[in-house]
Amino acid sequence: MDQHFTILLTFLAPDDPEEAGRRYLRLHEKLMGYFRLRGVADPVGCADEALDRAARRLAEGAEVPDIDRFCLGIARFIIKEHWRIDTRESAAFLEFLDRKAGVSDDDLNRFSLMQSCFDQLPQTDRELLNLYCAAPSGRARAEHRRKLAEDRHSTVSAVRIRVTRLRRGLDDCVRELSQSEDKIRVINPELTHLN
């Protein structure tokens, strides 16, 4: 069992593991409801992230008089992070659309398929890909990715492997969707592309 998780459970109910488990589940449910009300696509993943962050902060010695309020404060911060990322993604997509005049229909279709596959990923995976690929070049890139791994309590190699797997999964998804579209076109040749 993860050391931080154990610290969180002990904090919730020091002498009663069963009660600690019940309190943990109630807190997780409350956080999921909070994220759902705010329209987060992955409320379960965000609730997990909030509790992971709370557990790390407790392990670092944070003074927490009210765990529910503490976790909701972390949840608010996660919402702001997601909002900033979504804003950047939307701006990048709009910029792409502005430049698409010189882009072929095949490229636009591939991008549309890629966007669809990307949107199916959990929020944490989308964030990781965005942050990893947003790295500057040269020495700054290495430092950026080292910091990214550190923030995720991981190694640069582990993050690189995770990103490689995510990219491979996106490629597979695009290939599958593209093949599905090709089959539809064979059945109904009047369809030139799907929206």
C-alpha cells in the first residue's frame, strides 16, 4: 500500500481502519460530486488526484484541521488547472482552424480523428501529453521534462514511456477510426467525409 495513502487513512481514523475506509469513500464521493457539478469530464480521476495530493501534503507535514475543506480547496485548484488547460487547448484548436485554409481535406480529417481520440483520453493523460509536448527546445526541454516528472513523483524515463504509450494508443485509435470511415465509404460512396 502506498505510504501517502496509509498516512491519509490514518489521519481519517487513527484507530479504526474500517472507519477510515468508510470516511475515505465518503470523501471520494463528495469530491466526485463536486467535479461533476463543475462539468469535469473525468470526475473519478480528478477525485483520485485531489486525494492523492491531500495525502502527499499530509505526508509532508501539512496542518489540516478539516480534511473535507482541505480536499475541497485542492479540488478548486484542480478545477482551475483544468480550466487553464482547456482554454489553451481551445485557443490552439481555433488557431489551427484559422490556418487550415492551406490544409488538405485528408489532413483535416486526420486531425479531426486525432482530436476525437484525444478527447476520449482521461483528463490526466490529456494534461500529460499537453505538458510534455509543450516543452521548449534544447536544454530548456530537458529541464521542463525533468520538472514534469518531478511534479508527478516519477522519473523522466517513466514519463517518456507513458507518453510513448499514449501516442501509440492515439495512433491506433486514429487508424481504427480511419478504417471504419473507409468501410462506410465503400458501403455508401456518396459520403465524402464524416463530421
